[in-house]
Amino acid sequence: MGAGDRAAEQSRLAAERVARLKRRLDQAERDTKPWDSAAVGEREVADRLSQLIPHGWYLLHDVHWPGRPKANLDHVLVGPGGVVVVDAKNWTGEVRVSSGVLWQGRYSRTQSVEGALAQCAAVTSVLAPPHRRFARPLICMATQPDLFGITSSDVAVAGTDRVVDVVLALPEVLDQQTVVGLYAQLGEQLTQEQDDRMPVARPAVVKPAVGRPDKRVPVQGAPGVKSPAARSGRPAAVRAGSRQLAAGTGGTGTSKAQDAAGGLARLLFLAAFVTFAVYVLPYWGG
């Protein structure tokens, strides 16, 4: 192969590499656009939901999906109307709810409704049993602001212009103290790192606090709080007996040391007397 042929071959290979790189860049751009669009929709929904704050609602954004370490929940609301798990959507085209079915154009979006139910079930699983019946799902559409409908599985679908009114229309089922307590609990449960090898732990019931949630110090004797004796694994009487035994052992050791010191003194006195009697006393009269 001549020099010209080698140059042509290198040019061909370089052109192929450039073409492959361009295809990869184009694919990466196509893959990124849906995520960017979804992020824009979530931000728009979050801005609209912030209007609930003056009405006693607390908001959590982009938190962990319990039991699925690599999945997130868009928004979780805690307020007088209960706990609302919001799945934000930024769909294009015509979106409607007809005969209890969510549609996007000619396609039913039953899977999205089932996803919203699964998200709500995951949040419900970390709530205390008395509060689980107050959790509900909601799908919020960022690009269909006037939309409202309810699916046959009782999932509300609302656009950004109507979502605040839909949430405020919920009957009041929680007082302010309970709302603050649930918000503190969910804030801890849904923001901590999860291990995909470990099951989701059921949290203890968090007692509602007045004002800002604070860290409670366990009180000995309260239900569910073990005493120091129980934590040590030995009854208090056994532990007290052990202490008394240790004290008794220490007293015996001291007595033995005193006896040994007294015996040594007597031995030294006897040695001095023998020395006096042998070496000094015979010459005492001379």
C-alpha cells in the first residue's frame, strides 16, 4: 500500500470516528431533553404549591421514595387535609380524564395513575397506623393548567391553576400539632439515605410538638424506654449485688495487706532482739 493509499485510509477512519461521535452526542441530547422538561415541570408545580404555606401546609420537594433508593418523589404535602403525594407531569398534547381514565391524546395513561398510587402507598407505609388513612395521591399537570378530573381509582388530576384549590378543598382531618409532628417525621424518613439491600424500617410514632419540631429526650420509665438495668442485660438486684461483692473483695484485700505489714514488723523486732541477745548482752556486764 502506497503513501497515498495509507493517507486515504486514515482519512476514512477519522471520518467514521467523527460520525460515531456525532451520533452519540445527538443521542445524549435526545436523552437529556425529557429530563430537562420534567425538571421544568417540577419547578413550576413547586412554585404553585408554595401558595399553600400560608394556609398551614408544609412542603417537601424531591425526596426519597421509601423502599426504592434510586427513585424520588416529586412533592409531599402535609397539612390540615392530610398527606398529599404529588406526582408532577409535564406532558405535551391533549390531556384529559374521561370515564375515570387518564388520557394523553389517543393513549390511556393507566400506568401513570398506578405509579401515583404506588408513591402514595410507599409514603403511607412509613406513617403511623392512625394517620395512614389520611394519605392520598394527586397528579399535577404543568402544561394543562385548567385540567381537573378524578380517575376511577380515586386519583385526582389537576393542572397548576387548579391544584391549590383542590388541596384546600380537602376536609380538615389533622390539627396543627399533628401536622407539625407528621412533617417532622416525614422530613426525617424521606430525606435520609437508603440502602437498597435493606428493607424499609417502620418508624416509631412521633408525638406532635407545639411550634417547631424538637428532639425529645427519652424519660426513664416512659413506655418503650428501657431502664439502665434493662439495657445492661442484668437485673438491678444482680448489678447491685455485684457492686457489693466488688466492695467486699476490696475490703478483704486491704485487711490482708495490713496483716502482712504487722507480721513483717514483728519479724524485724524479733531479729533485733536476737542480735542484741547474742552480740550485746554477753558484754553488757564487762
